[in-house]
Amino acid sequence: MAPTLEFAFTLKVDLSPAQDFGNTSYGYRQFIPITGGSADGPKLKATVLPGGGDWNILHDDGVAHVFAKYTIQAAC
């Protein structure tokens, strides 16, 4: 049986300006701080807490590697 997808929530995130670290031997690096936001949907209602971020590397071939860490607090 093929797996199916089910909509869980929409994530809206507030961001600070990107911090660019420039080109490195691995690619172009930047960090985008997360300052807040929300998750809302049939499976989750939550607040995105400040302090996380997206650590990105853009490679010369156009491929982007994103390492994102978000902290969320579920509504009761």
C-alpha cells in the first residue's frame, strides 16, 4: 500500500535579517534567526518561540542544504 499524506498544520515564522557568512569551501553560508510565529491546523495549534534558526548552505550547483531548528509550544 502506498503511503498517503494528511495536512497537519501551517507554520508561519517571523524572521530577523539573514546573517551572511559568505563563500566557504563548502558553499555560501548564512544563518536566519527565528524570532517567533505560529503553527495552526487540524493537528496542531502552537506558538513558535524565539531562539531557533535556519542554517543554510548554497552550493555552486544550485542545491541548498537547510538545517532548521524550531522550538514550538503547543496550545493546551
